[in-house]
Amino acid sequence: MSSGDGYDAARMGGDTTFLRRGGLQAYLVAAFSLAYAVVYLGFVRTDPTNATASALAWVLITAGALSASIATAAVGAYIGGPQGIFLAAFGVGYSLLSAAHGAFAAIGDAQGFADLDLSPTDPRGFATFGLAGLWLLVAGLELRGRAGLKPLYARIAIAGGIDLILLFAATALGSTPLILVTGGLASVVFGPIFWAMTGRLLTAQG
């Protein structure tokens, strides 16, 4: 993916600094996703009573969501046009809802109120999984076929979006096996790969 692929600097006001900043945040989203997988699968999953590990996992979700609020806006700026504006607004919206959920749950675990996990801003991961999946799916469809972009990039986004939507459905239905499969793919495979590729694309602008 070359520095000028799919991006009209003049049309977007030449704000390549914001794109590069978004690219750095995209790398952080990938890193936070992998760190969450380590904490959740290594400590929370094996010991559900470990409130410290659970709180840390939620902190990582919060941090990743805050980074995503900038990274998704940068992706929207990269795409440009009405589609880009929509994706930027949608991305910031779901990211902030997800961050609020993470902070809510982390505080609940830290203060010994783990039963408060059903967040009013993100019930059963509606924003963290469902809306994030929809954003990723739409972004992948918009990125598909763009000159200079590797087809794998859009395919990863589309597959990751579908996986996150399935993860939300599994969470809402309480299907533990499906949660483990879709959640593992989201946090270890699709999410980190997509955001790392996004980081590379955006930081190369200008």
C-alpha cells in the first residue's frame, strides 16, 4: 500500500498529519487487542474470580476503544466523501460507547461490583462487538477495489466485521463455545491484522 493510494490530499485539505496520527492510534488498537487476549484468556478465563485481571481486561478494552475513536475517524478521512464522513461519525460513536462500557465495568470490578457488568451504554457488547462489526464490514466494502490497496486488506475487514457481529449474537445468546471462537478470532487474528495494516497505510500518508 503506497503513500498515495486512494487518498486525495487536496480534497481532504492536505491534513496528512491527522491521518498519520490516526495510523499511530490504529497500531495501538492492534496492540491493545492482543494484550486483552492475553489477559482474558490467560487470567480471566481460567479464574473468573480474579477481579484484578478482569479490571485490567476492561481497562485494555477502554484504551483500545479510545484509540479506535481516532483511528476510525482517520479511516473515514482517508476514504473521503459522504461515505468517509459517515464512517468517521459512526466510528467515533461506537468507540465512545465501548469506552464508556469498559470504564464502567473496570470500575465495577475494581470496587467489587462485578454484577454491574451489564452496561447501560453497551448492553452485551452491542457497541463493542455489534456496532464495531458493522463499521468494519462497511469500511471493508468501501475499501474493496480501491486502486493500490491489497485485496487482502478489504477482505480482512469484511471477515472481521462479520466475526464481530457473530460475537455480539453469541454474547447476547450466552453461547460460550461460539464466544470463545469468534472472540479469539476478533482479538487475535482479524482485529490486530486489520488495525496493523491500517496503521501502516495511514502513517505512510504524505
